[in-house]
Amino acid sequence: CPYPPSLLHIEELCDSIVRSHRDTSQFRLEELQALRWKLFSREEIHDYQSKSVDEMWQHCAMRLTEAVQYVVEFAKRIPGFRGLGQNDQITLLKTGSMEVVLVRMSRCFNTENSTVFFDGKFASTELFKSLGCGDLMVAVFDFAHSMCALRLTEQQMALFSSLVLINTDRPCLEDRGRVHRMRRNLEVCLSHMLRRDNQESLQHKLYQKVSVLQSLCSLHVEKLHWFSQRYPLTVNSVFPPLYKELFT
Ligand SMILES: CNC(=O)[C@@H]1CCCN1C(=O)c1ccc(Cl)c(COc2cccc3c(C(F)(F)F)cc(C)nc23)c1Cl
């Protein structure tokens, strides 16, 4: 074949990850674009702000759990992921899925009015006031803003998302070597694609984003712990089981 097998393999790996991202991205860019200026009315915002803390948390936890399920589907389609042991798959998802949800959130963010797609319309941070975690919302919105500034293509977002998930440094991985070999192929894919896009400068910016993501998600676990202390019944009874399995 004209290419050395490794390059052909890398191109195929890139294509399969981009396809998986597209097939599991929950919201298509075109639909988000069409809804871009559909904002909540003052009354609707007031209704959300009048919800109790645990009601709003339940509502968001359901949304986040839906999003996590799409990310699980994306992970399962990353070549090699299903070849990992069950425990390592859960370990990578337990820590990486909310990070990918956050990366994907930037696709649904409108930087012109700092609103994000939520419940079918675009909402600003004020709508989430009753959650009682303004600092987390500000951090989530700021991160979405900073991701938008990188103006990633869907292909770059797909590969970045796979690298966020296939992270060799996750604690208590059983077969770290296998995860490392998967990760190395994905790193070659990303740098191959950035070279092709003539955007090598993006590489280090993306790796810097990984540490921001990890601090944001440790804030996630902290907030979730804060919430479950105050509303134990809600977390134990209502939170979708997947959310509990992954985040408590
Ligand atoms: C485009 N929309 C989306 O991307 C998200 C995921 C898919 C559905 N969805 C939303 O509806 C959504 C969009 C924006 C925001 Cl700000 C929210 C509310 O987000 C959260 C409320 C409570 C806790 C959140 C926590 C924590 F860690 F604290 F659990 C962590 C994250 C990250 N988001 C939280 C949500 Cl739930």
C-alpha cells in the first residue's frame, strides 16, 4: 500500500473517532445553531429560580446523566476501549465522562451572550441560581468560553475528547500499559490531524485545558458531596443510578 501501514492505521483511527463523536454528540451543531437565539423569558427564568435547591439539582443531574450516557457510548466506540478490563473501563469513565461533558458543553455555548443550551433554550448563569453553587456555574461557563476561543473543529473536538477519556494517570488502573498504548495512538492521531490542519500551536493549548478540566471536575465532586450531605434522600432515591455509580 502507498502509505506505511502505521499511517494508514492512524488515518483509520482518526476517522473512526470522528465518526463516533458525531454519532454520539447528543446535539447536532446545525440544530444548536438554529436555536441559538431562543432565550428563556423573564417568567421562565423566574420559574427556574423559584425551584428548591434539590429540585433544581435533580433536574440538572438528570440532564447531566443523559449527557454522560452519550459519552459512555462514545467511549465504547473508541478502538481498544472495549478491549480494556471492565474495571479499567469504569475507572476511565468515572473520572473522564464529566470532563468530556464539559468539553462538549462548549459546542452548545453562545459566546455573544454567554448562554448555554439547557432544556431546549439558551440560558445564562442566573437561571441556575437556585442550585446554590454560583462559583461552579461561573467556572463551567468560563471553561465553555475558553474552549470556544480555541475554535475547535468537530474532528479536533472528537480527538481531544478521546484523549480526555483515555488518561493513563487515572488512579487504580489495573492495566496501565494497555491504556498507555491506546493513548499513544490517539496522541499520534491528534498531532497528525493538527499538522494536517496546520494548527500545531493548538497542541499545547489543548493539553493545558486538560488540567483546567480536572480542577473543574474535582469541584464537581466537591459540590456533589456538599449537596448529598444536605439532601441525602434526593441523592439516594432520585439521582439516576448511573450518576450515583459514577460520581459518588
Ligand atoms: C448543552 N448542555 C449540556 O452540555 C449539559 C449536559 C447535557 C445537558 N446539559 C445541560 O442541560 C446543562 C447545560 C448547562 C448547565 Cl450549567 C447545566 C447545569 O450544570 C450543572 C448543574 C449542577 C451541577 C453540575 C455539576 C456538578 F458537578 F456540580 F454536579 C457539574 C456540571 C458540569 N454541571 C452542573 C446543565 Cl445540566
